[in-house]
Amino acid sequence: MKSIKELLNDKRQGAAWAPADVERFVRGVVHGEVSAAQAGAFLMAACIHDLTDAETAALTTAMARSGGHLERGSGGRPAVDKHSTGGVGDKVSLLLAPLAAACGLAVPMISGRGLGHTGGTVDKLESIRGFRMDLPLTELAQLLHADGMFMAAQSPDLAPADRILYALRDVTGTVENVGLITASILSKKFAEGLDGLVMDIKVGSGAFMKDSAQAERLATSIKRTCDAAGLPCTIVCTRMDRPLGAAVGNWVEVVEAEVALQDPSYAHPDLHLVTSTLVEEMLLLGGICATEDEAADRVHQAWSSQAAWKIFHRMIERQGGSWSDSIAHYAATPQAVVEATGSGVIAAIDPMAVAQAVLQAGGGRRVETDRIDPVAGVVFQVDVGDEVTRGQPLATVHAEQASVLPDLAAGIQAAVHIATAPAEQEPSVILDVWR
């Protein structure tokens, strides 16, 4: 049996590891038998030479097995989850989980915090006063069985190898590797005891995957790894070249999601389409519906009847949150109006510029120890293609401290591009579906 040092030498020269070697390495990472320096060396070699499909599958499975897991069937219904690669204003999970549960699925959603310029579902839900995201596996199983869903953060005993390796990837410059991204995403999903997974891969200037070629490479890796593990998976590629919905920020996105769940007519068209499409694909994967039309009808019923909205509020209550306290607490926070500097047509809203403005205002983390301002954010009153006149309100910005509002407003103002010519017709927000 080769030592870890010998295996690393092989990997440095581009050799592939056998599944047993990957398993032993991951076990060593968790139990301290592989040093941080050795783990970092593996990550760097994986980025330089890439991982084979077999290595990616073995790494994913080993990471999923490195800690506790939910038993398959523990929710008493088909268990199907969704994962997004991250975007600006992407609050889809907040609507999707209760909608899917209202349609008859079990949704064991383990979510993440904000990463770089993208917001995280954990940070968004933690803006609700008292809401608990750090729950033990036993409580997660109880919530899943009782309510058909939960939304929680990754617990210390769920895929601990992923937590260790991800922290090292962050500080060693090895985040953007398809095999490592695949293993990080899927290891947590494999530990959820799923019957199916829908992946939302964002493509565009506001996403990690900037073009279709990058997205296709990641989609292929995820699909092959799920196939190797016997987990049915559907890939949906969605456009991310402007913020998704009207709000960007933690609390403001939660409010937008709650209002949209209460009445679908208030949902931004793109947000409505992405959410509906993903839930429909989940219903097809879980065997709840046999056809696309049947799935669409079921989602429409769950949404328009307010069944999903009621499940959303029951989740908040069951996980310790108070919606009324949150509304009262944030009601008096400072805000300012952003006005148009000229007249014309909204040609574009730069998602990266919006995200960076909100980040600088405290809506995200620049370093791990940063405290997030849950209020920091923006709510747009205009959309791409709208005609505006000079001085017309474009958006409202929010923050805990009034002192950050001028810079936040200036950043949002710069992100909105006004042209004299009409905006070109944009393609659908749904780019492709791989079943």
C-alpha cells in the first residue's frame, strides 16, 4: 500500500488514484492522518491535472460517507432537492422548498452561506429573527417526517470532509475546479438520502459560470457523478445576466419571496418561471407527476391556493423564527431612494455591480469573520426594458447604518444602464434542460 506522500507524488505527475486510495485519503483528512499541507497539495494537483470522472465520483462518495446522513425514505415521501450554483438575487430556494413540499415531495434542503459575490440561503433565512439553521440530524429527520421539508445549514457531522477541504480550497486558490466543485456540491446532497436532484446551473455575467461552455462542463461532471451513484438528476441551465427578481440582499430577498408565495401575481416573471420550472422537474423526478402539464398544474395549485405560503410560515415557526418580530424589527431601518440620472430605456442592470455594492454595504462577507448586515440590500422599482425619465425612482436601498446608504445608492445607480434605443428582446431565462 502506498503512503500518502507516494500517492501525492503520483498525483503531482498526473496519475489517477484508485477509488480505494481516494477513500483512504478522505478518511485521513477527517481523522487527522492527512495534514493540511498534504490536503492542500492534493487540491493543487487536482486543479493542475484535473480529476477523472472515476476520481470525482469516488471523492464525492467518500466525502458523503465521511459523517452522518439522513436515511433514505425518512420523510415518508419521495425526497428530491434542488441546488443552485449561485447568482445575484437568487432567492428561488425560499419559494421552491415549500412549493415542492406542498406538491407532495419531501425536501431535505441543506444550504450554504454566501460565497464571493453570491448570496447564501443560510444568511437569508438567518435574517429572520430567531430562525435556527444549525440543527442536529435527528431534528432534521423529525422536521422532514412531520412537515415534508426543512431548510438548514450544513451540520458539523454532515460531510465533514467537505467542510475541511472547502476551507483549504478557499485559502489555496483551488476553488474553481469542476471536479472539486462537483464533489463539494454532491457530497452534501448524497448525504441527504435523496431519490432525485435538480441542479440549477446559472450562466452569465452574474454567475460563476460565465458562458455556456463552462456550464456544460460542470453539468456533464455533475450528471456523470450522479449517474455513477445511481441518483437521478436533472440539469436546468438558467440565465444570470441581471439580478433575479426585484430584491438583492438578505432580508429584502426573504420579504420578496414571502410576498410572492402569498400571491404569485406579485412574483417577478423571471423568478416565477425559474421557480416553477425547477419544482416541475422535481415532481417529474420524484414520480409525483407523469407529464410536464400535470406537474405545471400541480405547482399552480399549490402556489395559488397559498398552501406553499402556509408551509413557509410553519417552517419559520418550527425552526424558532418569528415573522412578526422580524417585520417590526426592520420596519424603522434607514433607506434611501435611487433616482435615474437621465431619460431613456433601461438597457441593462449589471448583476456584478449590484452584488458588489450590496457586499460593500455589509450585505455579504469579504472575509470569513465579517458580520453581515441583514438589512443591507436593494429593491428595484424598474426592470430591463422599462422607459424612465430623469429623477424617476429606480430603486430603494436599505442598511442598518444610514452612513453606508450614499455609497450603496451610487453603486446601484452606476449598475443601471440607461440607453436611448429600445432594449433588445432577451432570450428566456430558462436556457436548457438535461433530463
